[in-house]
Amino acid sequence: MRFQLSYSLSRGLRTVALGLVAAFSTVTFAQPVFKVTTIPEEAATEQVRKFTPLATYLEKQLGVKVEFTPVSDYPAAVEALVNKRVDLVWFGGFTHVQASLRSGGKIIPIAQREEDTRFQSVFIAKTDSGIKTLADMKGKDISFGSQSSTSGHLMPRSFLLEAKIDPEKDFKRVAYSGAHDATIASVVSGRVAAAALDMTVWKKFVDEKKVDTAAVNVFYTTPPYFNYNWSVHADMPAAMREKITKALLDLNSNNPEGKEILQLNRATRYVPTKPENYKGLESAAKSAGLL
């Protein structure tokens, strides 16, 4: 009886073991997913159109599955990287500063467009509005973009304050559109008299004939400043960070894939960047009372 029990147990264990081997042999373990997002400077559909080709390119360069997912607002992009829910984020200069402070200095900028080394914002108004200077906006309804936008709020506000114009005191009403395309629409529709936004978005709308410059046009362009970048969390392994940086810097308009990605990202090429480039934005934000 003891032998039979022992034999039965042994045979049963072998059966279970063989069953487990068979089961595991059919399992396909999920590959890690590399997650990318951006600040929502434009509508979600436009973000997907712009950044999906880049995600496809990174997937080939990194050898892992890459997913691009839009977020609802600028703070959501900050929180996503600070809490390591995503691996790579396209930040504006101000959102990079916010993420860096929020994380205790653990957000690392790795690359920016060449254009971002001397970025500019524009102020637009209807051409028949009588607004020709920053001072002409006094007493009017004015719009910025997102409150966390560098080119749509922080730097335009900073240059207004330098010109001795206080938006809260000198404008009739201050609105926040949430995105650059919505900012343009608010001026075109007459909801506000004038507004500030990202120069590259404005140029895109003009080039694509989505706005009539005979009716709405630029009346002031800011001095240049550092802006957007691709950022990662400091906890990312150095080897992966280097691979991502190399992939971005290797994008070249001389081949079809690189040309498409750079054109969609409104970039000539990507260049290295560093935290020091955004110290001026941090100072501007503090001076403007935004930090």
C-alpha cells in the first residue's frame, strides 16, 4: 500500500510537471512597451498624426514595442514622466522646468530641435482691429494658450511684463485657450481681440492656408529663447537613454523616413541639449509669478 501510494504520488507529480512544461511552452511573454507622449499643444488627432511615424522609427531603433499616447493637458504630461508612467515626453521649456522641480531634479532633457535654441512667440490680432503694438492690447480681451505653455503663455507674459504691461491689470479679460490651434480660432472668431502663441504653429497654419493673413496676422514677435525638448527620467538606464538620444540625433532629412518625421515635428534636425538651457525659463517663470 505504501509503495502504491508513493508511486501514485510520484506519477501524479510527473504529470503535473509535464503539464506545466507544456503550458509554459505555449506562453508568449509580453515584450516591454516603451511609452511616448507629448504636451497637447494641438488637438489629439494632430498629435497622433505628428508623432506616430516617430514612434514607429524608435521601435526599430530601440528594438522594443513603442506606443504613442496623447494626454489630456499639460500637467498630465508632467505627472506622467515624473511618476514614470511613460518613458519619453516632448515637453515645452516651461513644462520641462515644472517636471524637473516636481521630481527633485530627476528629469533629463536629451534633445531639442535646432529651432528650439532660438524659439519665438507671436502675438496676433485681426488686421482691422487697430492693434499694432503690445500697448494697443490694453483694455481688450486677450488670450494665451495653456497656462503651462512656454510659447503660448510664460514667455509672452514675461515680455509683456518687461514692457510694463500687467495682463491682469491692463487687459479687460485674460483667457486661456488650452492649445495653440484653439488660440488662433479664438482670434479668428472674434472671441478675443488678440492672442499669443507658438510661432511654428502659426507658420504651419499660414503655410497650410488654414488662416487668412489678410484678416488675422502677426503684429509682434518676441525675442528668442530656449524652448521644447525630449526628456526622460533619470532612473532610465544610461544605455537606453543613449540609444534614444542617438536615434533622435540621427534623424536626417536626406532619407524619406527622416524627412517625414522632421517635417511633421517642424524640425530641421535634432541637436543635444542640457538642463542649463532652461534656467532662464525657470527665472522668467519665477519673475512672472508662475512658479
